[in-house]
Amino acid sequence: MRNVGIIMRRELASYFATPLAYVFILIFLVLANAFTFSLGGFYERGQADLQFFFYWHPWLYLFLIPAISMRLWAEERKQNTWEMLLTFPMQPHELVLGKFAASLTFFLSALAGTLTVPLMLAVLGTPDPGPILGAYCGALLLGAAYLTAMRHVRARERWPAARAVAFGVALGLAAVATSPAVDAHARSSAAWHMGQQMMLLVLVAPALVAGRPLLLARRATGRRPGRAPGPVAAWLAFVGIQWMLHIPPVLDGIVRRPFWEGMMHIALVAAGAMFFAQVIGGGLGRLGNPLLAGIYVASAMPTTDAIALWLMLDPHVIYPAFTGPGALAAQRLAGAIMFGAGNLLLVAAGVVAGRYLWDGNRTTPGRRDLPGSAA
């Protein structure tokens, strides 16, 4: 056990040697508290329990655990200390246990930061400590299970911190967009409904693609990836769902039925993820060519702008679900929100294509620079 303790202390020191560890803990604590108090309606419920606090933990661990565990072995290869580590006078299982104990201790330090929530709950009411203690034990075991699953990811592949941050941002935006407060406003206002749609389609989806959660899951389970939709199918899904959701009878039926409203949220994220997967990732996604990727993104803008102009210029309230005082003004604001989302796509396409053209002009040698040319 002495060797396990040595490895554990070595790994903990490397965790906290950089500010990145503190950043991940801070993001975890901010998201956990935001989901509990702002989105979970903690004060509105009037109950002294932490049901919604622990409800979000499995999702938050999908962001925190990869940030903790993916560096355990990959960092050794990156810093060329792998061979030296193998020469230590210890058994392989001691090395594995020491690294696992360090990652679990780091996870416990993040989880300990949430103890202020039950302490505050004890001040505000009289909670039953048994379920809270049991929930914390379950959270600890769940974190240990996630860490164990992550060891199946190949040690030579380091998971970039940017992917973990992008996935955390996607989770945060999705939680805000689908929170009970936003859903309540989206059922009565076209502007809120459009803001919710655009957040899921053009903000959550690309952040989710940048986080690459499916790739991480495949590495952890060892399964081969399935065949992903091609650019044409993804473009049709991205454009088609926008037209379909703005057919008045369809939108009216979705708004009045919570189940279909939830399915709409999933469909928006799925369509957006398929679309942005073609242009996000190594080599600019599946399309590869930056100029082609820029044209691909820009080609989706006319649909978004056409629907936006329809909403802004129509003198009548289009959707029966959104009627009442101020409905026409809210509809025009919804069109403006969608028009802004379309122009956001245009700007993104211009940045991608412009960078490609700029780099091409800067790196292409002239005739006089070619080998063998006359001086």
C-alpha cells in the first residue's frame, strides 16, 4: 500500500499543479448550483430535499469525469515519463490503484464543494439527513463507476480539455433552453419559443458536436462507430426541420402537447448535430475542405432567413397557439431572432471560407520562389 500512496500523491500533485483543475471544479460547482436553484425551481417547490440537485449529477459527471481520467495515462506518454514509470519498484496493480485513487480523490474534492447546498438546506428547513447521505454515497459510487469505465479508453489517446469544456457548455445551454421556466414562456410567446428553438439548433448542437461525447462512449465501450449521415442527408434534416416546425398546424399541436414538445427538442438537437458534424472536427469535419465547409454552412441560411422574413412581414398572427395581447409584436421579434440566427450561420461560413482563402494566398509561393527558377 505504500507504493499506492506514493503514486496517488504524485498524481494529485500533477492535478493541482495547473489552473485547469480548479477551472473544472469551478465549472462543475457553478453548473450544479445553477441547475438546482435556477432551473430546478428549488425555492418555488418549497420542499426541504435535494431531488433536483442529484438529478443532474449523472449528466454533470459526463463533463467532469473525462476531464479527470483521460489524462491519467496519456500524460505519461506526452511527457515521455512512461518508461521511467515502468521502472519503479512496484507491481502493475499498485500503479493502477494509485492512479485510480488519485482520480477518485480529485472527484471527491469537487463533490465536497457541493456540501454547502445541504448545509444551506438545513438552515432553511428540516431535511431528513438519511436520504441526503444515501444520495451522496450513490453519487460517490456513480463517480467511481464512471472512472472505472474511462479506463477502457486507450491510454495513448489524450482527451483534449477543450472537448470537455465544449460538452459542459452544451449541457448548460441545453439545461437552460429546456428548463421549466423557459418552457412555460415558450408555450405562450412566439419570441420565447423561437429563442428556445434557435438555442437548441445553432448553439447546443455545435457545442455538442465539438464535445464529441459519442466518440468518447465508443472508446470506453470498444464498439465500432456506425455509419453517420452524409452531408446531403444532414443538410436536408437541418433545413427540413425548420420548415416542418413552422407549419402552423404542426407547431400548434406541438405547443399544446408536452410529449411532442420534448420530442421537438430532441429533433432540433439531432438535426443540428448532424449538420454541424460535417464542418466541426479534425480537418473541418467530414467535408474536409474549408471553402466547401463555408459554402455548406452558408447554403442553410436562405431557409432560416426566409422563415424569419415571413414572421416579420406578415401583418397577421400566423400561429393559433400564440394569440392574445402583444402576439403580433412577439411574432415579429421571433422573426428577428431567427433572422439573427441565420446571419450567425453566414458569419460562421464567412470566417471559415475567409480563413481558408487568406491562408491559401499567404502560403502559395510565387514563380520566383519556386525551386530552380531564375534569380
